[in-house]
Amino acid sequence: MPARSKAPRVPERQYILVIDIGGSHVKFRVGPHGGIQEFESGPSLTPGRMTRRLRKLLEDHRYDAVSMGYPGLVYHGRIAAEPHNLGKGWVGYDFAAALRRPVRLINDAAMQAIGSYHGGRMLFLGLGTGLGATLIIDGVIEPTEVGHMPYKHGRTFEDYVGERGRERLGNHRWRKAVREVIADLSEAFEADYIVVGGGNARRLKKLPRGVRLGGNLHAFAGGLRLWDPHSGLITSYSAAVREARRAR
């Protein structure tokens, strides 16, 4: 098991608003110690509705910058595809203008993965409405869309281990499917260790060897690390290549 790194440092004199967008709820917190608030999301939630609700709830809170975990494809800090479980209008939406602060966007599973990372080669699997998967290799973060890839019998990975899969299979068979998916993805990605998080992770009675339980608090820690210049994390392989070229 890789050695644990030091706890992430919080940027000085900066209040970071961290927003974790899920298929059923939007959770948010300001700073490392603020209270976590939430409201329902779902298929009618548009980015405009979300930001208006946030601004209303944050009227009396100071925040200098925003980290946002989005449940879908994010490319170079921009939303690249509409979400599967929310409303429309997310691609191209100007969150910085709506929230009046600089915003850093990342996939929601990647944000929770960042907060769970302790070095080496880690695979994070987020069990929620769908399946989020992020691989971090020596500090380089690579979100994946493996949850939407074909798995078995004409169904995707998240058809088996997402919420719809749990409802279809029942808890006992769903837990068996989760163990099988963990084993298959661990072999495919050659992970040193796996962290399982998301709202349905708590439904697992026993974790396989080499798997540790994450938690929603790790998403907020990950959001803070996005603004920490000393974190040592790079948000994509292409960014790592650019950093290496600059160092030459």
C-alpha cells in the first residue's frame, strides 16, 4: 500500500465554495469547516435554477472562488456533454458569471477521488445515481466515462451498479454485481488500491481486499485541493505532458 501523503493544505486567506452536484441532491459547503447544506436536484434541475438557488442560500456567506463537481464529462475545465440524470443547458453555461466568482469545474467522481488520494495508482469508484470512475496515477488525474461503457448482456457498468441497477437487482444481487465490477475494473486499470464512495457505498456490507471506503466529505476536501497550488495534483494526462515540457 502506498505511503500516506500529508493532509491537503487549504489556500490561505481564501474561502472556497465547494459544490458537489449529484443526480438526486446538490451539496455545498464554504471552506473546510462550514456546515454542509443541500437541496434536491433531479431531471428538472438546470444550471440556471441551480445557481439561483445557490446564490439565495449563500446570501450571507463570503466565498472567493468555487470548485464544482459535475456528474458528467468535463474536458479542460469545461462541461463537454449534458448530464444523464439532470436537466439540459449545462454545456456552455457561464458559471463564473452566474456565481460572480472564478470557478474550477471537474467531474464529480474526480473531485471525490482527489480528496481520497494518498499516492500511487488509485482507482476511485463512485456508487450513486450512476457510476463515476476516476484513475489517479502519481498525482495525474484522469476521469473516465467507463460507467457508460457496455458491460454484460447489453447493459452498461452503471446499469448494474448504479441506483437503477440496485432497484432492478435488489440489494443482495446488487452487492454481488458491485464486487464483480470492482474486480474487473481493478484488473483492467491495474490499481494499487481502490476507494469506493458515493451515496450507495454505505449499502456495502463488506469490502473486498484492497478496497477502502470513501465518503462524501472527501468531495469537499477534493474541492479545496483544486485551489491549492501545493497539492502536487495535475488534472489530466495532457496537462502533465505540458508541465513536463515546460520543465525541460
